[in-house]
Amino acid sequence: MGQGQRGQSEDWQVVPISPSMAIISLGPFITPTGTSGLQAHEFEDTGHRIEFGGDLVSGYLPLFLKLDRWQADTVEFRDYYVALEDLPFAVDCLNMDVAGFPPSQFIRLECVLVALYSQNDVRLPLPRFLEDFANCLQLDHGFHCRMLNGSAMLKTHLADAGFEVISVICNGRTLNVNFGWVLPQDRHRPEARRCFVAGWSEFRPGPNRMLNDGKWVAPGKTMLLSVLFPGFMKRAGRTPIEALSTIGLTAALERFKWTKVSLLSVKELRMARVEFIRSHPQFHEDLKAMAKAMQQDGLYTDIADLRAIGRQLPRLMNAAGIRMPLSNPT
């Protein structure tokens, strides 16, 4: 990192800055342009622009709002765009992040900010920019939003910095716990559900009915999460389990669906499957029905594909001493 006073940026910019990176010492700021309402194809000029400058890179990027949105009366962060022709640097993006047709094409602001912060030594922390952005422009919650008591599920130092658990999802053998960063003006307003995703994690609860240490899930490089995640992980710890409070550990486990798949060892689970086949002769001639019955009994997760279960049955039936039927309905 560069030398000198960095303020809050030391808490966020944890990736070493390459000496070849440009220093952005001014901005990015949101400033009015006085041109709101003007439309360009499927986009509307917001009347604001992003300004930034430094030793090698500077820019003035008017902000546009996509008119054809999933919900016309709400605006998500991903609905804001800038014109491709205004960009002073290259931006990585997916095809879905670009709209319009040449020569009038627009790219999501999210991708532009990711490129700005990942390719340059930006002195203004991204959370400070997002706070200013929300004060200037409409911003509602999107697909990811806050959950009740999400801040209490994290350790105090994380909650005090604005982080919360925003979702806990049981996905077969695994438990996905996702984290978000909440704007300072929203933290004491439970009805304000907007947030920015700050981290993804995955746990695999074991037979002892406890969470394992978990693992961090790397974000896509074009997502705003890729800029927020390093700062969150630095505060949270080497493994996700270190981020959760006692309340969070309990709440996460309560959302996990315990089945034989998660409670038995690999050897015990195979033995239980073989015993199920041996003790249910009514399914020996109908492997599809057997696959469904084994899934319902908790010997496979509820998201397991029945065809995949069916492909395992011949080996299990052989272990159970049962001859395969002449025809295989699966």
C-alpha cells in the first residue's frame, strides 16, 4: 500500500498495491450535472456523475438509470450504468453487464467500480463512496436484503462495522451463510432492507451436530463483492466460523435440515443404504420407486437427482445380495 494517512481505507484495501498502479487521490465523488431526465435509448440520465482523478487516471462519468427494470418502482444498484464511450480505462465484464448497441452502449456501474478499485490505488474506501451514492440517488434493496437480527449473528466488532448475516440457506449436505454490509444510515432502521453483499461462505455440519470451520467462497471478479470481500475477511478471520457469534452459531444450526446423510459417516451411510434395500423387497423390481423411497427416508439429500441415485443402486443391490431386475425403469 501507499504510505501516509489512509483513514478507513486500511480496513478495506488489504490487497497489496502494485507499484505500477495509478493513485486515485480525488474521489470517486458523486456530483450533480443538471441534466436529469434526458433519455438515451433505454436509459435515463440521472443528473449525476462520478468524478475521480489521480496521477495517471481521471474521469467524469455521467450516470444513467436503466428504464426497463424488473420492478419499475424500485431501483437496485445494478440498475445504474455509464456509457462505454466515457470510460478512461478497460473494464472486465460479462455480456449481461452491457446493454444497448454500438455506438450507444452502456455498462453496469458495478463493473466500472470494480475495475477502478482493483486496477488503481484508490484512497477513498468503497464503503464511503457507497454511503455518498445512497444519499444522492434512489437505491432500494435487490435480491439480497437484510434478515431479522442479522447483526446479532456476528461478533460485536463485525456488527459495529456494519456487517450482518443476510441469508442462511440449507443446500443438501452444506449450509451457505452469506454476509452483507449495511449503510450507516440504515443500521438502526430494521425496515431498511438494502445492503451490499460482503462475503459468501459454506459450512458442512457433521455427525456431532456442529458446524465445521467452513470455507470462504471466492466471488466473481466483476462483482462489487470482490472489492468488499477482502476487507470483510480481514476483519472476520481465516475461517467463516470465526465471524459468527453464539447467537449466529445457534441460528445457523437451527436452519440446517438434519438427515442421515449429515448424521452418519460415509461407511455408516453406505451400510444404511444397503440395509434399506435388503429390508424393502417391494422396491426390488422398481428402481425408480426405490430411489424415491431412499431419498424420502433421508438416505440421500432432497436436492439429489433421482437419476444419479439410480446409477448407484446396482452396486448397492449387489452389496445387499439382491439380483438386479431385468429392466431398469430409471
